[in-house]
Amino acid sequence: MIEFSSDYNEGAHPRLIAKLVETNMVQTFGYGSDAYCDEAADIIRNLCGQKDLDVHFIVGGTLTNLISISACLRPHQGVISPTNGHIHVQETGSIEATGHKILTIPSKNGKITAAQIDEYCEEYLNNEGIVHLVQPKLVYITHPTELGTLYTRAEMLAISDVCKKRNLYLYVDGARLGYGLVAEGNDTDLKLITECCDIFYIGGGKQGALFGEAVVIKDKAIASDFRPIMKQRGGLLSKGRLLGIQFSELFKDDLYFEISRHANNMASLIRECLKKMGIEFFVENTTNLLFPILPDEMHDELSKQYSLTYYKRWDKTSSVIRIATSWATLEQNVMKFIRDLEEYACA
């Protein structure tokens, strides 16, 4: 069975494994207070273009979201999210379990707009029963989105502006950030995201690391107690050096961007094949996640050899299927998949 179901099926890039083995017997301080984490944090600060950023490393995405959002909110406050936001549909109510409500806004192609955020806040402020309502304080978006789409530079700046206007924090979930930054048509970069956000994270677990996400904090109020909150929530890894080593290696020689580009290129080959076959897509994007609308018979036939993810029912005879490529996707597997797609089309 060849996996196209997700972008974290493989372990880690061989360079990271080699570095972990090479440094295995080196003795360091624990809990991220080591030279490897310091080095990784400095590399990230340089990429973001600001020297005074707080950088922390956490094992996984759900824990990163839980800790980051907890650090931003007081007990009476909530987080604005797209209806299909990862924290709303994929994290088993972890944010609500901390006592914070998710305030959803309808999304289009995975995205929300500055105007929607502004309208939500206006309605909140004009409500006569405001004291009974959860106060919006944080805006959560993902880049790329859950549908692999991208916020443009203009959209990101507009959302940042309305957050400043409404006294909201802006938090970007970057679980697949590398795939977005190197995508065709993308006009954002780490410096822009740093300019726009109060806090965001750079994904590692889906992009070549064995595990790990790098949280970048610009707002000093959020940063001040972040490490104690990490500890309280179970996110302060005793062998923190394992995270620092991986992120240092990922960002050397542009490896992070090189392997992200590979994933997008593999997805592009599949995308072009499907389009030539006349297959329509639930959403158009240029990243590593594809959402073709496949006839059920075709999906059933492909599933005999390939692991694909069912996304949603489209009509009586077809469904939206998610196909994911990754930093480790083999071109030979992609070409086999394409040959099988073409054979099916000709049958």
C-alpha cells in the first residue's frame, strides 16, 4: 500500500536522524536550556528578521495550539476561528477543555477575511447583553489552510490591521508553513508573518522532523509567562535538545524549504494528471494537499493500492478525496499513481 493519506507517514529526514545520532552522547542541560535550542532559536530569529523574538519548541501541533492559545487568553475570553479551523474540527475539543470557547466564522476555501472579523467584533460590542458573552480576544488562522489554500500578503496585512484596531491577538498555525511559503503564487514570507502576528508557529512534524513545532512570540505579554504555561500543560520536554537539534538541521542550507518544495512539486504532477483527465477539484491550491472530486468507483479501485483520505460526500456517485504528498514522497510512487490514473481513464 502506497500512502498518500497524510504528510506525516514517514519518520524524519536522514540528515536529522544523522545529527541526532552524532550528538546522542553529548551532555546538555534539560528543558530547552541547551546550546542546540539556542542555536535553532537564533536561526529562526534571523529568518524572521527580528532579534528580540521569543522562540520555544513543543512536541506536537495540538499541544502547541493548546499552550499558545492558553497563554493568550484570560478565563472569560475566546478565540475566533474559521469553521473548518484545525482547533475546531480536529483537536477533540482541546481548546474548550482549557475553558476557552471557539468562536467560529464561516470560511470560504478555508479562509476568513478581515471584514468578517471586524463585523464579529462590532456585533459583540453592540450587544446589550455583552457581559453575558464570551469576549473575542484572539484570531486563529492557518497558513496554508486546512484546504491547502493560502492567505495573500494583502489579506494577511488586512487581518493584522483589524486585529490591532479591535485589540485582538493574531495567531497563525503553521503546521504546514513551509509548504505554503514555497508554493507557486505565494507572496508571503516569514518576515511578513512575523510583522503581522503576535504569535505563530513553524511546523516540523509534517515537514521533515521526527516531531516538533517552533513557537515564535513577538508580543512581550504573551512571552512573559510562556515557559511556566508550557510546563503546566505538559509541553516542556525534559530532553528539549532533541527539538533544537532537529530545527537547527532543518534550517541549514535551506533544507526546510527544499524538501517543502519537493512535496509541492510531487502534488503538482498529480494535479496536472487529474486535470487532464477532466477531474474537477473541491478547491484550487498550489500546495501539497489535493482535493479532487472522484467517482466512487474510481476511488474504490485506487484504494486497493493507495491510501487516500475521504474528505466529504459530493453527490450520489462521487466524493471529495484528500491526496497528500510530503517532503519524503518518492517520485517513483507518484509516477506509478499517475500511470494507474491514466489506465483507469482509458479503461
